[in-house]
Amino acid sequence: MAQDPNEQQHERWRGAVLPTNVEAPQAQAPVRQPTWRATHSPWLVAALVIATFSLYALWWLGRTWWQLKQEDQDSGKRPVWHVLAMLVPIYGYFRFHAHMRTIAQLAANDEASSILNPLAMTVAWIVINLLSTASVMRGDVAIEVPLLVYGLCGALIGWAQYGLNSTWRSLPGGSVRARLNPLHIVLLFFGFVLLSVAVIVPNPPLPG
């Protein structure tokens, strides 16, 4: 007697795992590589600040604010406006403090988070800005005064980079080593040439 086709299909699937009982594999989200966690040499950063007459400090603040934005996915962080805010009297000091505080808070361990003291860093930033303003307003200051300002600013931002490096290395996934940009070499060369000229060439006498 011929077997019913439905019974034949039933026999074929008996003991087998039915397709409807198998969960479709879920597509895994691609792992985001933390390429923004670039660690730079603090000495290089300090030298670039000095060679550019402290202008590199503003670039550093904008660049690292962008890196911090990539890390915490805060859409409210706007690097350009953040840098411009640094130029606003009084308010800029609060923004600098927020920058240092964000770096310290992102650290994954106490050792990394204790490197940067946001209040102490901000006080140092205020002192440097006051010295810079005084040297600009008074045209008869010795060349040593602006050189001191550049050196202090370089040391401060270099230390901030050291703290940022420690924060990146403390996080899961680690950090990436930043490569030396040829533009850095150009800035260092011309910057220190100009600084050398400013030191060697005497200041012209003031009229009157």
C-alpha cells in the first residue's frame, strides 16, 4: 500500500531540528577601534607649544576635545567653540577646568585619574594667561618674560598630554601610538629659529 505523501514528509523530519526552531544568528555589531586614543610624546607637545609662541596650545585643546568627544560620544562637545571659548575672559578658565576634569574622570583607575588635578592645572593656566597679558600690554618688558610664558605654557600642556596618555592607556582596548607629522618638524624648525633670533637680536630702543 502506498504511503501518504504527508506521512513521508513527517517521517523525514522526525528527530530532526526544524528550521522554525532554530534562532537566526544575530548580526554582531562591529567593534569600534579606539583610533582616537592617540598618545603623543609630552616632550614633543611641550616643544611645539614653545616653538609656536603658545599657539599650539589652542590647537591641542581643540584636538583633544574632539578625542574626548569620540570617547564619551557627547554630541554637545564642539571643538571649535571650545577653543574660541578659551579666548573669552573668565569663562575660558571654566572651560579649561572642564577640559582637565573630563580627562581625569575618563580614567579607568585611580593612578591615571590622579595625574591631573583640574583645579591646580586651571590655576597654572590663569597665571600663565595673566603673565602673557601683562607682557603684551607693556612693550618694554625683557625678552625673558615672554620666553618664560612660552616655557610655562609648554610645560603645562605637556603635562596635560601626559595625563591624557595615562587616561587612554588605562581604558579597555588601550591606545594607539601617534606618528610624527612632518608639519611638526617644520613648526619646530622655524619656531626655534624665530626664538633664537628674538634672543640674539637686541630690542630696539623705545622712542622718547
